[in-house]
Amino acid sequence: MTNYIERTLEPALRQAAKDFPAVLVTGPRQSGKTTILQHLFGASHRFVPLDEPDLRALALADTRLFLSQHPPPVIFDEIQYAPELLHYIKRDIDAHRGLKGRYLLSGSQNLLLMQGITETLAGRIAVLTLLSLSQKEKKGDPHARPFWEADSGSAAMESAGQKIAAEEIMAGILRSGFPELVAEPDRDPRPWFAAYVQTYLERDVRNIRNVGSLADFQRFLLALAARTAQLLNVSEIAREIGIAVNTAKAWLSILEASFQIVLLKPYYANLGKRLVKAPKLYFLETGLPAYLTGLVEPKHALLGPMGGPLFENAVFAELYRGFAHRGEVPRIFFWRTAAGQEVDFILDFGAYLMPLEVKLTATPAPALTANLQALRALFAKKVRLSYLVCLSSRVSQLAADVIVAPFETI
């Protein structure tokens, strides 16, 4: 694979194959799940694509015969198309205890897939998530330490904060981190996203229950895109689309399950009624809400009402990848009081908290740290450093214990 882009997930994936009989790599369509499995294990494992009709038909009609023709070690790509295989894989694993990495699976429908995994392969399988490319992966430095492990102002963090124009940063946000678009920088992303949305609707959404009208579902998706990085009011969206609230909730679950959105939970810490308890809505790939809302030109995006939300969403997506691509559960929250004080993100590391405020500006001012200071006043014993993520070109200290972090360092 001459155009292969090295991924941060590789060490976690190799280790999981050494520790578990089966490994599942899940994530959205076109994130590179098939590619990474073939790249790392293509020489040692057979590759069986279950999205091919003849293979899927045999797997469903005569599972024993199918498995006899495709014995381990094997890669079953798009395992959600033949979930019946999981029961037979479980029996084979139990019959060959001690053998590791024999079954490598990929899948992009987390809702039904994870239900089958938990019912049949619990304790026998490692589950990893592969999302689109992070900034570090795009730059060819996938194994660099995440920014929260680097010392503020360190050489590594300073070198990441290069002088990149705001329009160039926004152009990358609009284009997305899907490997195919990154590998072909001259390709127009709009037809690609049109095909992506149509494929997602026709292949993923149709295969998941609770979706009656695809047209209504697509309108629902557009309504969510317009609310990127905002508090989610499900009743308001349901009224706008003309659907029941329970239907809207079910559709949100579908979008979460297929790795399109994340509903970010607030950080409570026992402060009770003073805090907002509704989640905030983020997309795992910023190019999707940009496409759905018709944004094409970086300059227009920067100056328009979606500029700030898209930039905030891009920071969230980088943070989320930073955890997921190391095989870790993302520990990201937000903080907002009923009075309107808000800190965009809190990384909770147990012993300490790391707050981040996101601003679409290249000239950060001390006044922008007010909410970070308010949070520190409440959690003085747990907050070490706070960060203001913006379009600045260099790492600097803006206030006591507040570090300016250029977007490229995240």
C-alpha cells in the first residue's frame, strides 16, 4: 500500500491482537478500518469482505460451511452484515483458548454490532475505534504525544504551533480528515460528501430500526448540522422536523451508534441545580456539518455564524481522536452554569482536571480567560493548567496558569 497513511491506533491494535483472541475495529465509514487491518495483518490473515453479496449470502445460509472455507487467522470485514458469525466465532475461541489474534473484525454500525458483541464475545474481544485522520496523522507524526502529556511551552508543543493562516486552518476543517480526501488534496470534497451522505443513508440507516422516512432523517441531519457545538434541545428539533420526540431520540441514537455525532455530557461534580444538564452536540467529522450547511469557502466560514461552532467542533474532534486512537475511553466533558458561564471542554484525568476554552481569534486577550478563572475558583485543588485554544501562531502564557495553545498543537 504505497499511499498508506500511518495511524496512531497501530500500537494499540497490535497489542490487542497479542492479548485477545478477537479484535474489533469499529468506526465511521471511510475512516480506514479495512486499510489498517490489511496493512498490519494482511500477510498473516485471510481477508473476507462480508459486504460482498455472495460471501454474505453463504455466511448467512450455511455458516459452518462458510467458516470451513475461511478458517482463522482471518479478517472479517464489515462483520455487521453477518452477525450470526459471532456465535460460531465464540465457540471456536472457547475451543482454542490461549490462541490470540485469530479473528480480526471491522464494522461501522455500533448499535447492533455492539449488542451482538456484548452478548456473545464478552471477555474474548478487544474493541477499538478508528476515526478520520487527526492533525498529527495528516502531518506524518501519528505517534507524537498528545498535547495534554506534553509540558506547556515545551519544544514539542512549540514546534507544533507553526504559522498557519486562519483560512488554511478553516480549509482543513471544511475538507475533513477522511483518508481518501487527505490522500487526494486536489479532489473536490463536495461530490465526495454527497456520495458519503447518500451511502450512509442507504446502507447504514436502512439497516437500523426506527427509521421510516429517509427524507425526514436527512432533514433531521441538516437540522443537527445547523446546531453544531450547541446545547441540544430535542423537543425543538422534533417540532421543526415534524416528528415525535421519541423518534428524534431514536434517530440521535442511530447517529451516535454509527459514529456521526457525540452528545457531550456536562461535568457535574456535585454542584447540582446551578448547572445546565442538557448535552452539547458535536460531529466526529467537521467536514460533514460544513457540507450539510453549504459551506465551501474558508473565508466565508470564518466570517459567518458557523465559523466559531465549526472551530470548536474541530477542537473537540481532535481531543476525541487523541483518546480513541490510543485505545482509551474519551474523558471529555463541558461545564456550563444556569447563569451562562461556560468552559467548552474539561478533560477529566481523575486526580486532576484540564479545562480548555476555544475561541476563533488570532489575538487572544486576558478577558477571554474569565470562564476558565471561574472554573478554577470552584475546583482550585483539581485544576492544574488551563488552555485557551485559538488561531494564534505560538504558545504563550495569557494569564496565571492559562496557556495559549494554537490549534495545530491540539
